[in-house]
Amino acid sequence: MDLQTLNIYRDMRQSMEACEFSQDHSVSGFVELTSENIDKLVTLVESEISSAGIELYKDDEFKAHKVLPAFQFEEEFASFKVKIELVTLKVNDQYFIGDNWGQLLSYPKYVLNPVELVFVADEMAVHGGAKQSEKFTRYLNAAKVCQLIKQVANDVTASDDYLIIFGQSLSINFAIDETALDHDIDPESLEELLSRDLHKEAKTGLVREALVAFLKNIDKDKRFTYLLTHFNAFATQLLASYEQYVNNYSFDKVRREHQEKKTEYICKINKVFDDVATKTFAIPAGVWLAASKIEEGDLGSLIFYKNIVFVLIVFVLAVFVGLNLLGQFSSLSSIKNEYEPLFERLKKEKGIDESEVDLYLDELKSRDNIVWWKLAASMFVAITMFIIVIALVCGSTI
């Protein structure tokens, strides 16, 4: 649906007379039967916000039942009125039609992901499009705050509440009430704070800490509304905490943390091979078992079939070890994709020597290459030993 269609809907609602509301979220009433109104109704029917069935009346007397868009206006209907039925509540990813803002804000999904157009019957107004109203702007800003909370949340609970953990757990539900739109919300300072790479992990922790401290004594159902109505105070406290963190920033401590990160990733890389090292011993053991059991025998003899069984056993072992090794290549690649952007970001940390971070990256890449070749060599050994077993069986067959 576009803005023009929703404006047509508003015009029809405004022009309706003798309105009757039903519990199935619809309203019926009378409008003048004109060619223009019929065209508007066809547009609304195509958007599924109007019933296709209409009733024609003259002097308050029912005359005929018609169906759109098949019905065509003629001059004989100039003095008629038409009874129409419109939807009064409909919400999807594109637009919302309802009685008030509270209905829309009761859907956490559409607070987190705002709709593009809003019709509110209490105001008989359409919000959205190129010229955004003050309330619609606040609605969009509330959605930005939702995205920021989602960004720093530790987890999502079964009830779609966002869980913030910092010393204690705090769940936040994005359903809010209309009073939240009575206050100006300016999330730009918080957006800018979290969008910059500098101290990113620390800033995430500071936001979590500030949320827990600010909302822990507020009822769960009112937390997000309270945050929006007091957002400027929250942002001020958070920026003050960040400024204090920067003032207390210890570059020696940060360097030590970076070294710890390097050591952590080296351990992860080494563990990739260590996880399958024991399993690679299965191939030599299988070859030794096969070599000790293989006997000379005629083609088609019982001994020949025993030798074939030994080949199959070694084949199964080789496949098993090979699949494990192939899986470790993917693990190694994932670790590399994880640490490379991290250390590239660390280069931008204030007070950090880029050459020092490059040295860390070189060490990690060197260790990554060593483990990669270990895995490749293990694959080669597994294939070679399987070929040796086949050769032994072929040599023992007379």
C-alpha cells in the first residue's frame, strides 16, 4: 500500500455517515454514490481494506446489492447513497490502520521494526511519507532505541524479551504505551557511541551496566516506556560513564588484554589439530592390523575375501578420519575470520602501536599455516596408508 491509498482510506472514513462499528474490526456507513467514490472504493478493495460488496440506497430505501469492481457508476445513480464497509484494524510490515497509537505500540514487533505508514482514527490522520509528523518521528526514534538495545542484549528469552546481564539479569519487552510518544527522543548520541569501533567492547558493557542500573527498579512491563520517557537523562548518565572510563583508560592494561587475545586465539588454533590428533592414530593402527592379518591366497578363495574385509575396515577408518580432518579445516577458517577483523579493529585503538598489532597478526597467521599443513599432512598420510593396504592385498593375491 502507498501513501495515496491510505489517504483515500482516510477521506472515505471522514465522509462516512451513520457509522456502525462491529466487533470484527470493521465499520459500515453511507457515502455519496459518485464516480469518484466508486473509483476510490475499487482502490481500497484491491488493497483489501474495504469489502467488495456495497449496497445502494435512495431516500433511505434499499435498492440493490452490487459487487466491486464489476459495478460501474451511471448517471441514474446520481442521487443515490452507497453503504460501504471498511476495515478498522490492520497491521503488517508496511502500514497500520487502527483507532490509536496505543494499538500499534502494543505490538513489540512493530516497535522494533517500524511500519512505513500509520492511520490513526482518533486523529483521522495519516502519518509517514515525505513529511513526517512529530509523533511519527518519535515512533521511528523509539525503534532506533530498540535496535540499540537489541545490539547490546546478551540473549532473547522464550517470550521475545531482550535479556541484559550485568551483575544481575534484566529483561526488556518492546511493547510500550502511547505516553512514550509525548516525549522527544534523541538516540543519535547513543548511536554514535556504539557505532564507533574505538573501545567497542567496553562501550557495550557500559550500556548494559547503565540499562540495568536505570531500569532494575521499574516494573518489567513499564521498563521500555520509562526508558523512552526518560531517555535524555539515561543518555546523559551513559555519556558521563563513558567519559569517566576514557579518563581512567590504561594503555598498559589494554596492551595486556590484546596480548591475552593473541594467546587465546593461538590456543584455539592449536586445539583445532589437537582435537583430531588422537583419531589420526586409527589409520596406522588399522594398517598394522591389516598387514599382520593379510595372507597369500588365490583370487576368489576364503583368504582373498578376508583380505578384502581388512581393506574395507581400513577404508572405513580412513573415511572417518578424513571427514574429521576436513571438518577441522572449516574450524580453522572460522577462527581466522574471527580474529582478523578483531585485530584490524584493535589497530584503531588509541595508544596502540599498529606495528605491535601487525606482529600479533603475523604470529597468528604463522600458527594458522602450521596447523593447516599438519591437517593436510594427516590427510595425505591417511590416503597413502590406505593405498599401501590395497597394494599389500593385491600383492598377496596369487
